[in-house]
Amino acid sequence: MFNRGSDEGYKCSLPGISQKTLVWGESTLMTEFRLGKGAVLPAHSHPHEQTGYLVKGHMTLRIGNDAAVIRPGDSWNIPSSVMHHAEIHEDSVAIEIFHPVRKEYLP
């Protein structure tokens, strides 16, 4: 599967946060998140393992009891069913991979 870059196809998932599924396969799914300055991703968990990379921007990410200031080039892994949340300090772009595929993210 291939995906060409485009500004189309983003869905607002929360105020200040939009997402677009880029590609997926049998067991993984890749999503781009556009995160607006001041947005908050509320604390939540899900059964999917989540691995991410910050392309641009600045945020604070809490995974379980650990928190980190995230800058471009930083990456993270959120184990299955672990609580996490984020505060977005400037407009940001993150790429995240989920395993298994998040069916609700399929186009």
C-alpha cells in the first residue's frame, strides 16, 4: 500500500487535534496527528500498543507515571492499556503507529 502526501482527509478528533490514517496492513496502522497549540489530549488508554515520533512542534507527554517534554526528533512507545495524555505547547505534527490495527481509524 502507498499513500501520497495531501492536505485532504483529516478528521477532527478533539478540539485542536486532527488525524489522518496514512497506511495500514494486517497488524499495524500509521496515523498523522496535527496538534494545535493549547490542545489537550485527555488521559486515556486503549488495548493498542502505540509508537510515535514528533515531526515538528513541542508538547509534554505523560505515559503512566512518567512525563517528558517532547521536541522534534523525539520518539516514544506507549504499551497496551497504559494511561497517557499530552499537552500541546505549540502547533505540532506527530506520526504514530498502532498495533494491532485500530479499526475505528480505518478510512
